[in-house]
Amino acid sequence: MNTALRKSTLPYPVPALNEKERKFVAEINATWTGEMAHDNLRSALQAAVEVELATIPIYLYTYYSIQRTLGDSANPVFPKTALSRFADKAGALIMSVAVEEMLHMSLSSNILFALGQMPVLFGKSPTFPASLPGHSPDGPSGGRATINLAPFSEAHLRQFLLIEYPAPADAKPEGANWQTIGQIYSYIRCIISSEWISDSDFNGQRKYQIQSGNYSPNSIDTIYPDAAFNKITPVPADQPGSASTVAKYASREDSHVGSAQLLQISSREEALEAIATIDFQGEGFDPTRFDDPSHGEYSHYWKFLSIQAHLAGYSKTGPDIAPAPPPPEPVLPAITPEALHSVVFQFPKNPSTALPVPEHNTGYTDPFDRDVVELSSALYTYMLIMSETLFKVPDPKQKLFFNQTLHMSMIWMLDKYCQAMRTIYMSSNATPSNLPDGKIRLAPSFQNFPFSSRAFAHGEMVVLGKAVQTYSADPRYGAIGWLVDKIAGTATAQPVLPDVAQYWMP
């Protein structure tokens, strides 16, 4: 590639290997075989796919617990108060990380597919509480590396820091028993950089890989204001008091390495660019700089730290705080636990449709609660099956398939279903409310739904949806009924999500 062109079009070059990585590459060259290198590379990439997949429910669960826009047209609390703007900012930053984790999962999947192996997502979402796949029992700060599904809180944010903890500059590449996600990607970088891997190994058909046009860094859910604006009588854009003048974008177009954020892979260079993008956006390669040249986006670790800086109890030092990058100063006045409670829906910790496990698990044993939550898991699991199906649909048909399946299921179905669930009290006939009040709400468990196979998943999801429709007389059903009808269909309308059985039949 032309060096001048590379410098002008790419935000950052791929970083050079550090000393420990160079030593590991020399060890691979001297002691491994070509078969070992290929087997370990494919195994590490599947593990990386599962690590990225494991983080998505953690972040989404906490995101849905936040009440981002308090008030309504008659009582517009948002965006007038600092507390309401903080809740919106926290939600935007967490969602921006979740969206980038989906990108990272796609990049790792594309590399794996380019090597001739289909990435596996179905059945790979963890059961919480859980450890990230391959993670050392101890976290990088010395604490336990167990992760929970839990509502937004200062304590739960510390678990986010554990997940995204930046790897030290001299961290050892690790394919297993790693303490930071950066170490497993360092391990992958080293194998790709060895003499056993060549461009010809990345011969997976590009047109079947997830296409770059299926990803956009900016969405309405990742934008937030840093000051009040007139919400009731909108002011024209770019004038004082308009939303556009105070809008902040949590994700940026230039926070990537390579020609696009979502790359198709057909060479070692493109594979290394994809890995570099994951590292820059996630833990960050270099703590002395932003993760994009426009200085508009921080790494995931820093995003979570910047949220925590608003909360009472935040400290710039401690076992959860990495030595670099320098932590932000506390934002004063600090948001108290009482104030935070007012903008957080009270979700159960590690919800499950199984029986409760003392001290860890809130079980959904009420039939309505159980079936409504199981339908959310079925929808989530089917979304993963459709993600796998993308690799069976070539470009340009893939874009239409993406819009009709993943875009619809994630943005218009799962998102709206989770928002509707949180208006329903757990095991109660109380009137649904949009205001947090301390009562436990229904929340998605993000469990692997036990479909019998990918080919029969759609039909089994529809059957479960029709079972939920039988609760139509329950006063709580109205919050989700219109979405259940889209999943299960009605007497006059078919289910809106397509059946992908044709791609998975033997």
C-alpha cells in the first residue's frame, strides 16, 4: 500500500509489536508448526468473538435500567437539571460502548470467517453471574473477575472498569487465563505476525463477510446534551438554545484503523488493522492520546471512568483505577446514591427463569413474568442466529437481509421490548409506571434460549409468543402486547421477523 495514501486516509497506523510480542512471535516461529499456528489462531478468534458477545448483555442490561429522559411535555425535567442530563449522558456512553462491542464481535468474526471457519454465536451467551471466556479467576486489579447483570450503580460501574481495564504496555500475550482483553488480542496479533500465517490464508469470501455498510458509529441512542436546551419549543439548529449547539456524540467516524470501521478481511494487513481498531476503541493502545484523531472519543475504559467521576464515592486512586491514562477529576457536586436511585429502574440482579439461587439470582417464578422474560431471551437468541446467518447471505443481498433481520430485531423489537418490560412490576398487578419507585421491574435475562436447532428457532419463538398472547387479559400485558403480536403474528398479520430456516436445513 502507498505510504502517503495510508497516512492520509487512515486515522492511525497499526502499532508496532512491543518487546514481549516480538519475543512471542520468535517463539512461535521457532517452536510451533503451521498446523499449531492455524489451530491456535482460529481458537483464539472464536474465544474473542465469545468475549465480545459476553459483554453486550452486561452493558445493555445496565443501559435499560437508566431512565434517560425524566418527565414529559407537561413536566419537562429533561434536559433542565444536571441529574437528568447526567442520566442521559451515562446512557449514551454505555450504549456507545455496547454498539462498538457489536462492531468488535463482527471484526473478529470476519477474520475468523476469512480463515475458513464460521463464527459460532448460538448458545454462547453466558449465564450470569459469569466470568468472561478465558479470563483469569482474578482481575487485573486483584479482585474477582465475576461479572453480574445488574442495574446502574457506582459499584456496578467498577465491574465495567474490570472488563475494560487497559493492558499494561509490557503485558504478556495470552490466549487463555488472561487478565485484560488486550492480552488476548495481543496473542492474536502475534500469531498473525508469525511466519506461519500469510495473506493466502485469508481466503474466506469477502462478499459473505459482514459488510462495512452494515455499521454506523452514530445513532440517536449515543447522543447526549452537555447543557439545557428548549425541548418544548425547539429552536432552529445552530441557534442559541437549540439542541444541536449542545449535542455531544459519544462515537466518532475516525475512531478506527483501516479504510472503514467494519473491515472485510483478505490479508494479514487487514486482519491487523481490524485488531488495532478493537484495541484502540476498547482498552486503548496508547494512554497518552485519544482513540481518534479528532480528539472526540475516548476508550471504553475512559468512558466508564468519566461516568463514575460524577458519582459520590468516586476516587482517582484504588485497585480499580489503572495507572494510565490519568483518571479524570471528580465532577462536583457529586451525584448521591439517593439521587441516582431516582433515575434508575430497580432491576433484579442476575435475573433468571430458573429457580432462585441464594445471594446471586432473582428467579422469575410467576407464570406471566417467566414467559415474558423467556420471550425476550428467545428474541435475543434468535438475533444471534440471524447474525450467524449473515455469513450465508452474500453482498449485495446481505444489506437487505441485515435491515430486515438484525436492524429490525435489535432496534425495533428487542430494544422496544426491553423498554416495555421495565414498565411492568415483577409478580404484581400494580399499574405500570414509567417512573422509578424502588419496586422490582421485569428485565431481560439474556439467557441462551434452548431452541432445538437454528432451523426450527423461528417456529419455536412464534409458539412462545403465542403462549404469551394468552395473558392478554392481564392488565400488565398491554405494555408489551403490540410487540408480542409482531413476534408471534396475529389472525391478520404474519410475524415480522423472517424465518432463516432455509439457510440452516441439512
